[in-house]
Amino acid sequence: MRILYESDGGRKKGPRGCCNSPGSEKASGVSPPECTSTGILADTPQPMKVAAVELRELKALEIAARCRIECKEGTWLVPSQTSPATKYRVTLGDAVSCQCEDFQLRRLPCKHVIAARIVCERDHDGKPLEIDTTVIPKRKTYSQVWPVYNLAQSIEKHRFAELLFDLCRGIREPIHTKPGRKPHTAKDSIFAMTYKVYSTVSERRFSCDLSDAHADGHL
């Protein structure tokens, strides 16, 4: 099949019947390719349409899994994949909206809307968050069992020394081959250093605690 080109002053035009300008469209009666509601060309093969939709859903799943999506005053804040510092305001419900270019162009759910729906289904059972602006939020507090708390505080240092001694008891000692005075054992050194850090006092004040530990058989 041969394609003939028209010549206009040495400049090539497209094939006969091809629309290269808005005027040629009217003259030839050929309309530009139509797009579907998803933004995909109408004559695009079906596998390519499915791939485009699945890619948008895959990106939404990635956003929902890796990013922090918050809901403030009924609006979901969905971060951008290319620029995490940028967040798009997404509204769910009857009037779905998003600030991204994809939604503004297609007016259909984008990856940010799908990600917000995923988080809503996952964390809130698909129900809209109820926000009562008339009630001042209160910090949750827990009751304290004071007798048990006082007992734990009063014997904390003794229990700490006993548990630390049990932990250090399993430390293997290195073989000492050099002549001279035998150094302190590794378990005693580690016990003393850890106990000193726990005490949060100076070295001179810690001498009393170290003497008590030696009297209790921990050193």
C-alpha cells in the first residue's frame, strides 16, 4: 500500500485524509480520537485499559501501606508519592474530591481517593469519622494501685541488684595469660559499671552502693 503526500512549497503534509490541524478536521470530516471517562482513548485495546486501572490501584495500595494518612475535620490528608511533604486534601462520601491533577482532569477517583478509602475501610470499618466539635477532648488517665506502686518503689534498687547479678553471672571470663596482678573479673566490672549508671550519682556517692553490693555477695 502506497501513501501519497501532498507538497506545499517543499513542505510535506500528512497523508491524504489525515487531520493535521483543526481546519483539516472539518474539511476531511474526521473527528479527533475520543477519550473515555477514565481518560483512556476509546479505541485503546482492552488489556491496556485494564493495566492503566490496575496501576492506579497498585499505587493506592502502596500509599495506604507506606504513608501516614490522617483525617482532620472530615477531610483526609493523603501525601504525594513524588513529594511526601505535599499532602492532598481528599473528601469521601457523596461528593468525592481531590486536589491532585489526575482527579481535576478526569473527575474520577484517583490513587489518593482510593488510598483514603482503603485506610477508611481498614481502620474505621468504612464508616465516616464522627467529629463532635462541642466536646473538649480529655486526656485518658489510669487509676494507680498505690500500695503495689509504693512497694515496688521501695525495693526497686535491691531487686535491680539481684537481677543484674543474675545476668552478669553467665559472662565467660577471658583467659589471663600475662604476668602480674590478676585484674577484676569481667562480670564484676560489668556489674559495677551498669550499677553506677543506674544509680545516677557521683562516683564517691556510689561507693556506698558498691560496698552494699559486695556485702550482699553480688561482687
